[in-house]
Amino acid sequence: MVVRAGREFLAIPGPTTMPDEVLAAMHRPAADIYSQDMVELTAGLLGDLSKLFRTKGKSYIYIANGHGAWEAVLTNILSRGEKVLVLESGRFALGWGEAAARMGVHMEVLKGGWNRSVRPQDVEARLKADTNHEIKAILVVQIDTASSVVNDIPAISAAIKAAKHPALLAVDTVASLGCIPFDMDGWGVDVAMSASQKGLMTPPGLAFVAVNDRAREAHRKADMRTPYFDWTARDGQEHYQKYAGTPPVHLLFALRCALDLIAKEGLDNIFLRHRLLAETVRRAVGVWAQSNTIAFNVLDPTERSDTVTSILVSGTPTANELRTYCSQKCGVVLGTGIGALSGQAFRIAHMGHINAPMVLGTLSVVEVALHALGIPHGKGGMQAAIDYLGENVAA
Ligand SMILES: *Cc1c(COP(=O)(O)O)cnc(C)c1O
């Protein structure tokens, strides 16, 4: 017996559920890419992206995923043989650093852990030891989607300043932009990147980079620049230069619609919604974790992200068996454990276009699976989740 007819619930950390309005916005004929409407669409999107990153600097749109945006940042600010410092807090900053290494940059990893956020004092100590200023850029993620850690970007930026080090601060916001606060200029971030398919509720295929004056200064000397990614080429007057060729027309209409939905709800409301729904997830997991079989991956509650939660399952049945039960029996697709957590964890995404029934429904199905598979767990997780929402969403 299965109980999975009806709409499938996607609870993976990207691509995320898209609003029907966003899907409908793409249902239109091909457009004249030289028309004034397209020029204005691009100008509006670039301006709104900079506002979303909270920078006076320019933004760029690439036809790429997050990996493409990583490469866009690296090619534009670095030269071969230079060094980057990667701040480990899971999988994704390492991935960014590995891309740099393959492009001819020296990568040094500041060891962290898979269950905790970057320690700003470690960053400060490492930078103080770099007396020749060999490190040119620091790569860090705001939320690591594998470990589900959230890093304190303002504290890391303050550590760089305390060390009086000139390295550029480059931040990956793929799993956080439009979900939790980000303040590029206010926090002293030099270059930030993101992608369309997570908090921004748009199909995969668009990547974003925002750049301040310091990053642009490094750009002038960078020798890894390539024709497609080059900011200077994209600053040209012609509309096609903004995309180094044909614009991704339909994805741009989707993004326009998503940004309008974000503006309509208001960023403060969106951040609060994410906090409330993330805490709802954590209340349920906290109860399940009263058995020793289930545990939060991130040890310190203040370092758990508001967009995704990684949950460890020890012994058998495994996390993957739980995921299989949820998808095949109940139509809820959970994220798999990746990297160091492969086979040992599952992930619940709570980012982007999500509401209470989606989160409560997903949690309920996980609890059904724990029961059906006989995985030991504390009883009453759903009740704790419901009580939390009932107490915190005022009548
Ligand atoms: C998903 C993700 C990426 C990679 O994005 P792709 O679009 O899959 O290339 C990079 N960084 C973080 C933090 C992510 O969550």
C-alpha cells in the first residue's frame, strides 16, 4: 500500500518548489531580444539583484548554476598562482576552492568541521600569520547546504579587519539569499554570488554575482578573466553584452515574477517566515533526537541554518531507507546526506516558496517513516512542532 497520489512534496535543498505564478510567467512566445522591453527587463533585474544583495555595487546575471557563479567570481578577481583561503564548514566552500585549484590558484583550507560554523578567531589568527599578504581572497558560504550550518559573515568580516588583512571577502549565498538577512555593503563583503533555484524560487539556470569597488580593483589586474564571465565586457552598452550573447529570456521573466513576489511579501516577512518554519522543524527534530538514533548534525543550536536541516540517523534502518520510504510510500522527497554525511543523514529543506502545511506535512511524513521503519525516536515531535507554531504565529 502506498499513500502518495496527489502532488509530490519536494523538500530537497534545491531546486526548490516554484510558485505557479513563476511557472506561468515563462509561458509566452519568444521575444525580440533587441526590444526596449528586454533592455528594461534586464536593467530592472540587475538593479533589484543589487538591492537584494544590499550593495551599491553592480550585479551580473550568468546563464549558469551556482558552480558557474563560483567560476565567474574566481576568473574575475584572481590571477594564476595566487592564493585563496577556504573556510571549511561543510561541503560547499571546499567545492568552490577545488574549482579555484583546478583553475591554477593555490587553495589553502582553514580546517573547520562538518558540524559547526567557521570560527572567526581562527580566521583572524591565520590572517595575522600571513604577514606577506599572500592570501588574495577568502571563500566562505553563508549557509552550507550539506552540513546545514549558518556562518556569521559579519563576524568573519570583522576578523579580517581585526587582522588588518587586505584579502577580498567572497561569500556564497546560494542557499541563503532571499531567505535570511544578507548585507553585502554593511558587512564589508567584496563579492557575493547566488543562483536562481533555491531561495529565489526560479528554475535552475541563472547565476548572480554582485561586486564592490575593491573586487573591481582586483578585477583590473586579474589574469584569469575569460570572455564569457568578464565583468568589463559585460559592462558594455549593448544589451547582448550583458549576457555575452542571447539572454535567457524565459528565465528572466520567471525571475522578474519571483522578485515581484518577494517584494510583495516583503523581505522582513520572508525572513521571519523562514525563522518560524525552521524552528518548527527543529522542535520536531529535537524531540525525535531524545533517542540516541536521531541527532542534529550541527551541535550548537545557534549555528543551525534557517533554510535546511541535516539530521543524522545512526544504525539501521539507515537515513537512505527512511528517504526511500518517504518518497515511495508518501510522496515526500527529502534531501540526501552528501559529502562526509553521505549515507548517514537526510536533509529537510525549508527555503523559498514554503508554508506551514508544506513543513508540517513533511515533518509528519518523516514521523510516519520513523514509526513504520521502527527507527527509535522520541515521541511527540509533531505535537512540539504544532505547539511552537501555534504559540508563535499570533491569531
Ligand atoms: C546548491 C549550492 C551550490 C551549487 O549550486 P549549483 O547550482 O548546484 O551549481 C553552491 N553553494 C551552495 C551553498 C549551495 O547550496
